[in-house]
Amino acid sequence: MTIRVYLADDHTMLREGLSVLLQAHIDIKVVGMASNGRQAVQEIAALLPHVVIMDIAMPELNGVDATKILQKTAPATKTVILSMYATKEHIFRALQAGARGYLLKNSAGAELVNAVRAVHNGQRYLGQKIPESLVEDYKYNRHAVSPLNALSPREREVLQLVAEGRSSVQVAGMLCLSPKSVETYRSRLMQKIGVHDVSGLVKFSIQHGLISLDY
């Protein structure tokens, strides 16, 4: 059986490189690619691939929140998160969102094919460079709290888009809200996370994996 894979990463060269790597194997076919989380969620719901390779920090909608949405819109699709982060918070948030695999980008090439096959077969796959202590900790402490858990899904969307440098008017247009509603969400989320300006929002978003240092 051919495993149908979708790639979501905002770096064109990485996407294309992963596509070549995967399709060198006769049992894997790449059926689509996206450069941001919103595009990925829309296309995956239509294509229904077996496996998604999802960057954790993508424009417009990060990989963790995209994975949560896919649990509802494409529940049979298995997600493998690609990340630069090996912290407990990032790994736990991804797994809590429904990801079946988690790989660090600096080892993705060597392990990606194994991860795709494993999650397609119903197994969980965590990269070899992820400390075993974190794997064991997750087994017994699956509800570890992240500061992001205090925010609603809409507040996280607004947080990411503002941290990426978009104005309230731009965010309103993307989320089909009024600018006043966006301001309300922004004020509320800033109060919840204890941040008082946009630079603080950017720092918080990078620290917790909503956006990358590229922004």
C-alpha cells in the first residue's frame, strides 16, 4: 500500500528536499505541500492524506494548533511534528494536540521515513535525539501545563498573527472579525500571559514555539 504524505513547512528548500527524500521510497507518495498552517489545514481536509509532516512554527497558523484542527477535520490523518525544540513543553503540547510523531529538524532526514511508516501503522514515533527522560515523563504526566493552555484557540490565533507583525485590521480580515473584536482578544490574552506590549508578545511567541526567529 502506498502511504500518501502531505508536507507543511514554510521553507521551500526544506519542503522540496523532504519530498525528494520521501519519494525515493516506492511505498511513499507526496500528494501536497503548503507553506503555512492555514493552507495546510484546508488542503489536508480535502486530500485526506495518510500522514502529515508538519513544521511546528509556521506562518498564520502554527503546527500544534493546525494539528488540533485536523483531529476534527481529518481524524484519520496522522501528524508528525518537525521542530527545532526539544523541551518538555513543546513535545507535550504537540502530543496533547494529537500528533503521533515528533522529530527534531536536525535529524529529520535520517528518521523521517521510519517515522512516516511507524505512525501510518498506528505507532507513536519520537525522534532518537529526544531525551528518554522526556518520553518516560510524558507517559506519566500527560497533562503538563503550558502558559498557552490559558488561552482560547481564538486568542492563540490572534497572538500568533499579531506577533508576526500584522495590524488589527489585517488580523480582523484574516479571521473574519471586526478590528474592535481583535483588540478585545489582544487585550485579554496580554492580561492572561502577563505581557504589556507587542515586543513582549513576539518574545513570548518565539519562546513557546508559535513563531520562529525568522519573523
